[in-house]
Amino acid sequence: MTATAPSVLSERALLLDVGYRPLSIVSVRRAVVLLLGEKAEMVHEGKHLVCSERLKLNAPSVIRLRYQVAAPYRRRAPLHRKAVFARDGSLCQYCGRRAECIDHVYPRSKGGQHEWENVVACCRSCNAAKGDTLPEHSRFKLKAAPYAPEPIAVAAALRRGVPTEWGTYIVNRLPLSA
């Protein structure tokens, strides 16, 4: 199997279960194998063409399994700086400027935990001005409440953005790219 663009088969596709819930992110090569084996059906086509000796088809972007599988256990997405920036779109959650650091909404020194619901991206000036104060005692108000995103949403966002057609299927949407 060859492709018109050299890296098409190493691109990615979103794999959905029978109920259109995201299961994982797979390579286009794996998605094509599932399609040709009639184990999956194409939901959204990609922009590139995958060619073989006897077949030409558009590279899949979203595929859906034709049969029910046991969904893997979903633990919370790991909390780290890049994931917080991806969730918040690299924008300060207090003023809306470009974020440079993370902030604990309830400071750790005052009993706040290092968890998704307490950590936001922020700029240096807001972080320094807010300092070690509690939200109810500061002038800073959050633009959006922090939340724990789906692990698959974080994984997709950290891999060069989320294609727009995936936005329908990924809950807790992170910033989308074209």
C-alpha cells in the first residue's frame, strides 16, 4: 500500500465504538486495515488519498467499529503543564492574554489541591498580582471554571491539535485546529 503524501499512513484517525463514543486514536494505516477487513466503517474522510495496486480510497479521519467491544478503563487524564495549556487554549483564565505559567485557583498553601479543578493557565502578571490569595479575597475572576477533560481529548490536543471533524465526538472539547 502506498500513499500520495509520504506520511499519510502515519497520520491519525479517531476510532469510535458502535455508539459513536471515542475509543482511541489510531494510525491511518490501522484504520485502513480495519476498513478493508470490514471491521469498521468510515464516518469522515480525510484530505489525502491512500493508494494500493488495486484500490484508491480517501484516508479516514473518523471510523466506527461495526461491533461492540469492551471499552478500556478510563482514568483521569494526567495533569501536567502542557495538558493545562491545551485545555485552556494557552490563554490566561483571568485576563485572556497569552498564558505563560499555571496557577492554583485555591493556593496550595491554603489547602488547595494540585488537581484539574484547581489549576488554570495564566499570564505572569496575573499570577504575580494574585499571589497567594483565595478567589473570594482577590479581584481576579475566572473566565471559565476549570474541569478535568477526557483523557482522549488531552491526547488528541497534545498531538498537533484536534481536527475539526473530531469535535463532534470528543466530549470536553479542547481548542480545535483545521
